[in-house]
Amino acid sequence: MAKISVSLEDDLYQRVRDAAGPDGVSGWLADAAARRLRANALRAVGEEIAMSTGGPYTEQELSEAQAWLPSSSTPAR
């Protein structure tokens, strides 16, 4: 396991510490990093599928996807 040092603004650190609860800040940040990596991988697959099937998604396709999967309307970037 790698050990790193992370600098956060004081207010952000307090909010993360409060949100982390019993998991601790390290566990909370590790979970957040893993979620971000999964979201990025899923986005890359979606973009690859779009390009291999005729180009970028249309606004209508994006709207339909967001209605079907509400969490998709919140980018993970």
C-alpha cells in the first residue's frame, strides 16, 4: 500500500473529515478516487462506442440517457 500526502484547504478538509466518519479520511479519499477512475473508464467506453457507431452522441441521445440514468447528468470530472 502506498502512503501519500495530500493538501486540502481547511474548510474542505473539515467537510471531508465530517463526511468520512468512521472510515477515516484515507478511506474516504480512496473510495472517491476509485469512483472517479471508474467514471472516467465508463466515459471512455461510451465515447469509444459512440465513435464506432456513427460519431458523437446527439443532444437527444444524451437527454434520453440522462432521463434513463439520472446520475449520468452529473459529470464526474
